[in-house]
Amino acid sequence: MRVLSGIQPTGRFHWGNYFGAIRQYIDLQDEDESYYFIANLHALTTVRDAERLHQLSLDAAIDLLALGLDPDKAILFIQSDVPQVSELCWILMTGAPMGLLERCHAYKAKKDKGLKADAGLFTYPVLMAADILAYDSDCVPVGEDQVQHIEVCRDLAGSFNHEFGRGEEVFTLPKAKLLDDSAKVPGTDGEKMSKSYNNTIELFEPVKPQRKKIMRIQTDSRPMEEPKDPETDHLFQLYRLFANEEERESMASLYRAGGFGYGEVKKALAYLSEKYFAEAREKRAELEAAPERVEEILQDGAAKARRKAGEVLDRVKKACGVSS
């Protein structure tokens, strides 16, 4: 089984990115073949500063490696280093129905809100389809909000196969692997952690500012002595991400008994989160000090990705008649 996933470098990774997706990507790298890319072409719809996009892309690669992505197991690369994907995107675009793209969530949401939506956002699902199809991907781990894009990918690939396949399958039709939604992570305001809401706790921000951010997590104003339900409290939901079973049960009992302040939970959360990511922080510092090693990993990954994407693109071009 060949696994593929990409992640946009639109900001530094936070707890929500890790528990919602990155941790599960790393678990999947033991499959037969895994491709993971930094989606800098997709990020151009959001990040319009060249130096910032370059740095965010490098930071994303360093973060993934520090968190456990193993270049001996998985192929890690920058999206734009595989130009075959952009060519494949155009071929897919020529057969992409306007109505299909108009129904896609991201474009539709912006349009409904009266916000500016450019052609990049409108055709985003086609580039995503090219990303997936270029490597004959079997499995694409995605959140629930991205399942529609996998369906679009399958529609475009199926249509191409029907028109040009001559009874053979030119494109491999991928399947979505739904990421574990139990890992949804609340932000500092209790809403879903997201860069869009400015409520994130970054994975590798300096410890002291991170502690201050944790101590400022919004909580309710119920009296200390009042018992509280841990299952409905977003601070407890964050704590349980880092705690072992014994620690979770002990904290849950404290909630139900009452007679405690949220400050106690925040201090415990800060301590456990620092401990949880301590090894990754050390590895990240080593990688940051050796940019040539990171570049070597990315270039090696891109070379492998180009070889595979080149094979697929040649097959596609012959099928549709733009090469002999």
C-alpha cells in the first residue's frame, strides 16, 4: 500500500496539527511506501511573502523530521521540486467540470461569505488530485473536511480512465483514510485549535512563552469548590493528550471532587507537554544546526518523487495523445 499526504506551510505547526494529523502520518510510514510533501504551491493561495514561505517550508520539514518522520522509511520532499505534478494538474484541469469545482467546500465557503476567491482556490482540488495521482497513491490520510477532495480526485481519475484508458486503468484510484477525529484539539479559547482562530499553542515555541500561553487558556468562572465534569472541559481535553491512564484518572477524579483551581491543571499541562516533546525539541535543535543535512534529505526525497511522478506522467501523456 502506497500512502501519500501533504501539509501546508502556512504557519508553524501546533498541537492540533500534531495530534490531529502528524502523529498519525508517522504511524503510517511503516507501510510499503510513504510519500509526504510540504505543500508550498498550495500555500501560495495564503502566503504571499517569498522569504516567509521559504522559511515556513524549511521549518515544516525540520519539524516533521524532529517529530519522528524517518527518511529511511518515508519519502519527504517539497511539492514544487516535482514539476511533473504541475503538468499533470493542467491535463486534469482540461477535463475538470466547472460544476464539480464550484461545489467544493473551500471555494463555496468564501463565495458565500462574499470574500475574494481567486483561481488558485477554485482549482485547488485539481492540484490536490494531481498530487495524489502522480504517485499511484492507494491511501490518503485526511480529516473529514478533506474527504470531498478525495472524491473529486477519484471523479477526475475515473473520467480520464474512461475517456483515455482503452480498457486499462491509467490512474490508480485512491481511497481516503479518515484520520482519528478523537484527536480533535481545542485551542486556548476552547474552540478547535486553528491558525485561523489565532488560538494555537505551537509545538516548538520557546518554553517560557509557551507556559505563559498555557496559563492564559480561557476557563469558566465556576467556584473552586464546585465539582466539574472533565469530559466537557476543554482544559482537561488538552491535559489528557499528554497524560498516561493513571494521570488522566487522577485528574478526572480531582475534577469530579471539586476544591481545586484551574491553575493547578494548567501547571500540570505545561509540565507534561514539555516532557512529551522534550526529545523532539532536542532533535529539532540538532537539525536546525545542520541545514545541509535537511536539504540533502529533501533533495533525495524529491529525486525519488520525480522518478515516480515521471513514470505516471509519461503514462498519462501517452494515453491522452500529447506524447508518442
